[in-house]
Amino acid sequence: MVNNTIQIESDPTTLAAVQHLKAIDFELAYLALLTREGLKPISRWEKVLDEAALEALREVGLRTRPVHRKVRSGQAFTETVFGNTAAYLEVYAQYFDGLPVDKSAETVRVEGFLFGYPPCCVAQYIKHPYAPNEFPGHKQEILFHWTCEGCVLTPLLMPHYERIYRLTQQY
């Protein structure tokens, strides 16, 4: 039985914050709730967030941290990472702040750990990105990692992801 621990409707501040995040982008609200529930130690938003959006993340119960990055052309941008505790945010910032975006195996491992992806899926993705698997496409779509062939962990996570996805749709 999945424990439904999120109580949004009983907290008007949280409900308003989730609705504000959802108005920006459904995925932002969904990531915020997944992170609030602890399914993801931290999450990253690669688009600009204004102060109202940052406040909404805080009202959901998350800490936020800007991280400055660069694309290969040298153009700088700021992404926002958010999580329940400052420690993972600081680890992310220490590792990535000021650095260019890359898809090296080392980067994928660090991101996979910090974003709460199953280690088996991270290892498979490094070797063979987007390798075919038996995981249903409609379930893969609500994850933020690519499931590895024969994954044991992702099916355990799915009821929680599905519950939070439905909750995000509801509000």
C-alpha cells in the first residue's frame, strides 16, 4: 500500500504554491512535489525562475540554490536547484557552479546520484543511452531517468511517482 503523505488541500499556502508552480510549468510543480516527498534528493530547473517562483518552491518546503553554468559556446545561464536539505544543493553547486554543461560519464554519475536515479539505470545510460527496455512508455514518460533493462528499483518507485503525478494533475 502506498502511503499518501502529501496533504496539499489542507494547507492553503502549499496549495497556492503548487498552483503557482503548475501555472509556470506542470513539470516544475511535479518535480517540486517529487523532491518534497524525498523521491529525488534534489531537482534542477534549467529555465529562469523569478522571485515569485522561488518563493513558491520555498512555500512547498524546499530550499533553493542558483547555480551558474555555461554551454559549450561559452554563453552563461543560471539554473535553479531545489531540495529538502542544503547539503545536496551545496554538493551540486560545488561540483557544477561555473562549469560548462557536459555529458561525460562522471557528470552523469554525479547527477544520477544527486537526482535520485537508480544506480543500475545510471550505469546502463552511461554505456548505452536510451537503450531499448521493456518498461511501458506511458510510465517512462513520468520519470526523469531512462530505465535500464530488467530494472528492479524503478518498478518499486513507480507507484510513488504515479501518485504524485496524479496529485499534480489534480491541483
